[in-house]
Amino acid sequence: MRFRYPRLFELAVNKMCTVADMEREGWEDGGRAWVWRCHLSAWEEESVRECSLLLLHVVLQVNASDTWRWNLDTAHGYSVKEAYRYITSHEDHKDRSSVDNVWHRHIPSNVSLFVWRLLLNRLPTIGNLLRRNILQANNSKCVLGCEINETAAHLFLACGNSVTLWSLVSAWLGLSLVHHNDLRQHYHQFCCMAGLPRCRQSYFTGIWYATVWEI
């Protein structure tokens, strides 16, 4: 429940309750396993009903304790390498080329990780939080107050502050570009300009990273 229904996990009184404990208390809709810190809204109650239906199909083994299992490698368990390979292999070819090129030894790992999440649309923007039912639909506007629905592309490319910053960066570099409105296309346009030697591409990549990090 913690990962599939993060809002319910946040509101739960007993966050350390095991699946076996919940089964004993009763995890059907209205059962004693569901104890909340505050009154639930309509969409949160719907999430509880959905979660209850999933749990009704769970069969617990007698005298067996709860354990974590990494389904991608049940023999050796979880590894960051296998998780990264799984995520990147489930994107199309263009997406894989983007995420495979974000790691550079001259760029801090936290900045590279941020760019990796940005290009995969994994940052907690309002648009993504709405899609995961963490926020309500009436809270979709950009946090900078421009009255546009907030997405990663809007925040980093189209919002007023972002447009101004990219214009200043282009002017500083002496570039005359019509910037793409798609993040991956913008990334490739800026960092991999045709005809530039590899060292110059690395230079522009560092500037792109620094710009999105500043935004």
C-alpha cells in the first residue's frame, strides 16, 4: 500500500502494520484494519475500496512471515543496476538514448540523477501528482502563478522564468535557436548540435544541466 497508495499510507495511523495484521483485523471495506488520522475525502475512500478489493484476493500462508521479493531477480534480489536496466529498457529507442547519456564524470551525481528523472518525467510535478491521485484536480496550475497546468515541459521550457533564462543562456553563448517544446528534443537540440566536436558537446551538456538545475 505504501507505494501503490501513498496517500492512504500517509493517512494511516499504524504504518508498521503487516499484511497478516491487517488480515486479522479485517481488511474488507469498513474493516478494523483501516484506521485513519483524519476524515477521508471521497476520492480517498474510493482508493480504500479499490485497495480492499485487491487484498481480498491475497491468500496468506500459515506460519510464514512477510518478506520482500524482487520479481525481476528472485535468486539474487534487488540491485540498482537491474532496476535501472528495467526502467530504461521499457522506454522507446529515443528515450533510452536520452537516459543512457545523462551520466558524466564531470557532473555531480545528484544533478545527473535529477536530469535522468526529468527526461523520464519522474519528477513530482503537479501534473504527475494529479495522475497518481495524490492531488485533487482543482490544484493543477503552475506553482509560479502563470495559470497554466503544471507539467515538466511547462516548468522547464515554457514558463516565463524558464523562457527568460534560456534566452539569456542562448544570448551568452551567441546562439540563435528556436527551442523545442519537448524536453528530450530540447536536450538533444542543445547538447548534441550537428557538427560540434565531442568536447564542445560535453561543454553544452554541462550548461544544459546547470540551467535546468537552476530552474
